[in-house]
Amino acid sequence: MSRTAPRRIAGALGAALLALGLAGCASEPDRYFTLAEPALPQPLVAPPPGGIAIEMAPLAVPERLARPQMVVRGPAGGEVQVLEQHRWAASFEQELRDALATGVAARLGATDATRGPGMASVPPWRITTQVERFDATAGGQVQAGFNWTVRQSDGTQRSTCRWSGSEPAPGGIEGVALAGQRIVAQVSDAMARHVAALQAGRPAACPGPNG
């Protein structure tokens, strides 16, 4: 072997490592999505003179969804894919909790005591939510099911409702995120109407499925 052979080998290895490094730098960066509605809605009803407050309890979600990565089903429906480079802005249960709390509070003109103290003189309506399903298929649809209980923190009232429905999710992963936002809007609306009925002393009419 000539004296230049080791140098050639070392040079080739160095070039290969550099190429791999550049390929790694050029790989697709992580993308982050939100479930928050693009624009906050106007209140459904005028808040009572003394004000109103809500508190969204930590959500219970299926274990496979309790992660920041987006989880989708394959085209056949049996395979579940965890998408490492497509993530929610926070862990799914926290992202969904924040989006629902913001949506419900906006629709009621209420103080959101979810992440901080509310009004000392107004006991908040506490909403405890179970996410029964949130099954997404990229290019297909998002099917979701929720049940929740609304109770005043002083324990004077308690009422339970359920919602289920689906939204089309065309256009890949962005379509899944947009479908999730529409579902959040519908569930926030149902929860807000539930709280408004209880606040007004009326029976709460649970929503039907949206199909």
C-alpha cells in the first residue's frame, strides 16, 4: 500500500461524515400545531352582574394520546402512527385543556380560573372532562367523543353531558389540526351553553352528535 492510501481513505471517510452531517441539517424540522381556535368568539350570553368564572380541571385522555406528538391512524385504520416531527404546542391533554378553557370562558364572558386565581366573591364552575376518543386519520377525518361534568366549587349544583362527532381532515397533518380546532369550537360551545343554563337556573340540554 502506498503512503498516500491512508490519507485517501481518511479523506473519503471525512467527506462521507460531512455529507451525513449536511443531510442531517437539511432534514425536515419539527412542526408544531395548536388546538386553539383561530379567533375568539363573541359571548353567547351577557355575563351576570356579579360576574362568572370557570375552571377547567385536568383532562383524562386515552394513554396513547398523552404525549406532545400527534397520533394518527393509518389508511386501513388498524395501524397507529406516532409522528415525531409533527407535534402539538404542548402535550395533547394540556393543549386541549387550554383550548377548551379559553373557548368556554370567551363564550361566557367569564374569568378563566384554570391557570390562576379567579374572583374571590364568585365560586367558579368547575368542568371535569373525559376524552373518550380523538381518532385522527390524515386525509380522512377526526372522530371525537367527550363527556364532562359541571359543578360549582361550593358543591351546590352538578350536571353531566356528553358530545360526540366528527370533522373532515383533508390535506394531511394540517387538515388534522384544523379539524381538531373545529371540534374544540363545537365542544366549547356545548360546554358554555351547559354552564349558562345552570347559571340561569335552567335545566341543561345536552347536545346531540354532530354526525
